[in-house]
Amino acid sequence: MLFNTIYFSLFFSCIFFLYWIVLGKNRNQQNIFLLTASYFFYSCWDWRFLFLLLFSTFLDYFSGIQIAKHFDKKRKYWLWLSIIINLSFLGVFKYYNFFISSFSEVLNTFGISFSPLLLNIVLPVGISFYTFHGLSYVIDVYHQKIKPEKKIIDYSLFVSFFPLLVAGPIERASHLLPQIKKNRTFNYTQTVDGLKQILWGWFKKAVIADQCAVIANDIFANYEEHNGGTLLLGAICFAFQIYGDFSGYSDMALGTARMLGFELLKNFNFPYFSKNIAEFWRKWHISLSSWFRDYLYIPLGGSRTSKLKIIRNTFIIFIVSGFWHGANWTFIIWGAINAIFILPTVLKSEKTVDKSDKITFKSIFQIIGTFFVTVIAWVFFRSETVSDAFYYIYKIFFNFSWIDYRISYILLILIPLFIIIEWKGRNDNYAIEKSSQHTWLNYLFYYFLVGLIFVFAGENQKFIYFQF
Amino acid sequence: MKTFVVKISFFLIPIFLLAYPIDLIISKNLAKSETHAQFEYHTWNDIYNENIDDSLIFIGNSRSRSQISPFIIEKTTGISAYNMGMDGQQFELQYLRWKEYKKNNAPKYVVSIVDIFFLSENAGIYNHEQFLPYALNNKNYENYLLNKNTFDYLDFKIPLIRYYGEQQSIITSLKNCFKQSYRGSTSKGYYPSEEKWNDNNTTPYNVEIQPRIKDIYLKFIKECKNEGIKIIMVYPPEYISSDKIILNKSSIIDSLKAIATQNNLNFIDFSKCSLNKDQTKFYNYTHLNKKGAEIFSSMLGDSLKIKFYSVF
């Protein structure tokens, strides 16, 4: 059930009214109701993998209790049991075929013939996200940052809360669990705010992302036939596609949760207005990058270590992050490229890093430069193979001429309009958070957005991050 | 909560109230389009405006639509004819068009243009835009267009839903706002192609007859018999390379002939006619170009006249 469909609108409308009107006075009933709705939501994708979600939930719930119960080696035992089992499931479903095929290719290079048995399995939707939910909980309990959750309903809701179940944001137990355990009362401002964020997210996904996807898919599928200018256009369209798609989804998730009285972690903070790659990664998929920072980068020593180790840690984080996105060398190289470009900023001392928000010619140049670097890196993210990506980039630089692709005039109007609205709202939680003082003007703008969504929603593309 | 419900209602009520009139306006103006949805609106409009009072109707896919000139058939046989062929659609959706046509019309004769593909099933719906103006609250559309990864149940029930994201159709509709209403087509459903040979496909494949689609065809035959409508099955010419490309071609033709025999229908087979060897009359291995279509229409008219003089 995609967020940007009428079926989800009907589903959520029923949930919303039952949640507040019928169950509004009883928090426990609300939690049970949300949990049931979340499992139903997940079952609509594929009911078979509901059992995997349940298993992962019970494993981490039980591990958390056992970790807190013991003060000896058993704490570590339960921690590693949870980590190994969770990562094993992730490994089998997501990475088995990649590893076994790569291993086979290495053997073939040495003249050893090996035909591996490949698994023909579907990747369970959201497995990367809910696995990391559970892991962060178990690790936080181990480090005594939080107490283990005794109520199975509350913990299960933390893992399976439907707005964030299939594509994040990756929540922390210390942030979401207290909200689950707290009484929630209907708040008009919060609800309207959530609805506005859903509307904006829908616009980003249905109009910006899906319109750009048509061009990006066409150019990437036939990249050999196009010149460098067109290929650059394709890469830029993909940059807008992935941003509109993922941040749009996140906005809808955050807005949906807000309408139910929950505040989820902000996942995007206008990353394409960043002045360097380090800033970009503070603003792109924030929940994932902060997860890797807290559970991988800092335990490895973070930035408080020798320069060589900083470089090592940076590369590990970004390569693992790339790998998290998919079982393909293209994602690993994408991660490595980001690591290379972030290193100068990471190696600089904190005092010398410019975090000012002043707009100057220099900052505009930096924004455009950073955007260009991310566009080139996205080519690896989008390409099917490493050689495709290299050839694509080669053509951009060494076969550059004017674009030979017909772009619709609609997109030429919508993209600049989108950039202007995002720029205007870059200091807010989402671009249209601040409303006008005139109600009629606000209504007019919302009808305008609804109209744009209705007319210009592109051919419905799957959310990109569902495949992760 | 009360304030929220009131305010959201204020916001949504205009949308709900205007949905149906807007749907009507978009549908009406979209159906005026000369070229959108590959000219299929002409035939649909002729059906709904009851412009088809011809005695002889051709049904089929593009091998009917682009290969049979009703004007040549009329000249040869003396019987008024209309071509209801649907580009890219196999029998299930041809039957949908037939059912819509039968609501207000009834021919005396139906020529069913059959081929290798017509009892197979397409994934999805090709050229789904042709159905948009007429789909709301239409039970036949709902029965035959659902579950094909294109339309949802709500598309047939709630105004405007099916137009969500149909940018080209909406823009076409807006452009036609000040155009005159449709006055009937002059093509009678015939749209030949003037393309030259452009098909170098040599990858062989098999085609499967779907039992479900075959059952629909048998149902159609039975209904026509009950109403006294005479059916003639015709297999059109195909370029000779199709014999090597479509591996099970002869077994499918045999199956089609068996249907004709079992149901006492006449079957005119052009699968081995002389036209099949002349590449200049085709633009790909399954479609005649305009020149080929005119020759074939003349041949078909003669066959219909000679074979069925008593029928006509």
C-alpha cells in the first residue's frame, strides 16, 4: 500500500478517526490498535514476511530484557546473538547472491570453474530499516543508555509503526519509545501541520520524483546513444528523482505520524543546498548517517584518533553505507566516492569548518559544486554495473555537447518552482511549514498543490528506497 | 477535533462537489480528440452516438483495424460495413467493445479477424487512455478492465480518480474545450499504415492460447448464434517469415479452425495466400501496409461474396 495512493488515504482516514475519536482516551488501546494496523499495512506488501518481522521483534525484545537482567558475560552473549541473527537474515535475503556470485567470479578469474546455487528469493520490504531499529535498541540497552522495554506491545509498535516501517526514518528507542508510552491528546495545530507535510511530500514524490524518473530511466537505459549533455541531464533528473522520492516519502511518514501525535526524527534537511559533502551528509538520510555514526564510526574511534584511523573509519562508514543500499559494487563505489570528498572536511579541525548560513557568491558556487559532485556520485548509485557508470561519466566529461533530449515544458516550470519553494523554506522542518496569515491564500496554495499533483503525477514509480 | 473535522470538510467539500462535473467536462472534451489514444475515440464515439448501423461488422485487433477497408468491402459485396478493430487488443477487450456496441446496435454479420495472438492475454492494457472517457459507472468496463494492472475498482466508481496522473489526457481535454462536438468519423474504423518495411525481428517465440479468453470467444459465438448474427472467421495474410518466427503458428491455426468446425462457422484462411510472399505489401511480418490492406480487402470482399452469396 503506497502512501501516495487513494487506498492508503482511505486506510489512514479510518485509522485516524478511530484512533482519536473511539480510542482517544486510552493509550494502551491506541497502541494495540496502531500495532494491528501496522501489521495489516505490512501484510499488504507481503504477508509471508510478517513472520520474519515478528521473529525479529521478539528476538530483540527478549534480548533487551536478558541483557538488562545479567551483569556478566551473558550480556554480551545476548547482544551478539541479536546482532548475528538479525544481520544473518539481512545477509541472506539481501547479500547472499551478491557474495556467492562475486566469489564465483574470483574463482573463474583463477581458472577454477564454479557454478553457484543462487537463491531466488524476494527481499522482504523494510528489512534494512526494521533490522536497524532493533539493533539500535539492543545496543542502547547494552550500553545502558535506555532501560529495556517490558511491554511487548509498546516495543513491537516501536519496531513496526507503519509510517516508518518500510522506508524509515530509522528511529531510536530513546526518541520514539517515550512517545509510545506517553498519553497523547489530539492537537489541532500538530494535526494540520502533519497534513501539510503529507501534502508536500506527496507533491515531491508524485510530481517531482515521478516526472524526473521518466527522463532519468529513459536516458540511463539508452545512455550509449546520448551525448554528454544529455547524460548530465539524466544524472540531474535522477538526483531530483531520488531526493523527491525519498524525502517525499519521509515527509509523508513524518506527517502521518504527526497526525497520530508522534514526532519522528527529521530525515532530510534540504541537502542539495549544502556547501560541502560533509554538510550534505548531515542533511541527507539523517537517520541512517547518524545510525552509522553512533554505532559504527564512534566505536571505531570516530574523529578522536590518528589521521590514518580517521581516514580508515570514514571509508568503512561510507562503504558500509553504500553496501547497506544494495548488493552491488556500484553502491560500494558510490560510498567510496562520498568518502573521498568528505575526507578534507573531516580532517579539518572543527573550528575551521564554515557553518555560517550567509549567502554569498562563494556559497552559491560551493552549493552548485557540491550538487555537481553528488550528481556524479549518483551515477554509480543508479547504474546497473560499474562499467556502465564509468562509461556514463566518461561521456559526460569527454563527449559533452548540448542536450539532444526533449524535456517537457512542464518540467522546466515545475523544477525551478520546486527549488524556489524549497529554498524559501530551507530553515523550516519542511518547505511549506510556514503558512501565510491569510487563510484564503493558504487554501488557494493547497488547492494549487492538489491540482498539480492530480494533473502532473508521473507514471507511478515504486519508491526507490523500498528496494533497500 | 471538531475544528479539524469542520475545516477539513470545508477544504474537501468543493473537491467532492466539483469532482463529477469536472470528470464530465474532461471526459467529454477528451473524447473529441482526433489523434489522442491512437484514433480509438472515433470508433468509441461512433458506438455511443449510435452511428454504426452497418450490416457487416469487422472485429479484431490491429490486423482488422489497419488491414480491412470497409469502403472496399462495401463496394465488393454491396453490404454496408464498419471496422471495429482495436489496435493492440486481444479478444477479451474486443469483446468489451462488442458488448458496448450491442447495447444499442445489432449487425447481421460479423467477420471475426482471428490471428495467432487474439486468444492470448496482454500484460497490462495497451492504450488505456481510450477507455478513460467512458469508464465511469460502466459495469462492462469494470468487468473486463479490472485486474490488469492498469485500473482499480475505484476508477470505475469515483469521479476523477482514473484521471489521476493522466497528464496528456487532461491537457488534450483542455485543448479541446472550444472544439466542436464529435460529428462522426469518416474512416469507419479503418486506419491503414503507410509505413515501409521496418521489421528485422527474427527471434522465434511461441504463443499461448489462454483458456479463459477462448471461453469468452465461445461465449461470444453462442450469443451471436442465439441472436441470429452470422459469424465468419478470417485469418489474414502474414509475411512468410512469420512461419519461422512464430514456432507454433500452424498448431494455433489448427486450433482456430477446430473452433470454427465445432461451432459450424466458416473459416477463410489467408495464411498461405500469394500476398504473403510480397514484402512490399507489409510493414512488419504480421501487418499489411496500406497497399497490402487494399489488395487484401478486395480479396476478402470477393471471398465473402463468392463463398457466402446465399448468406448475404
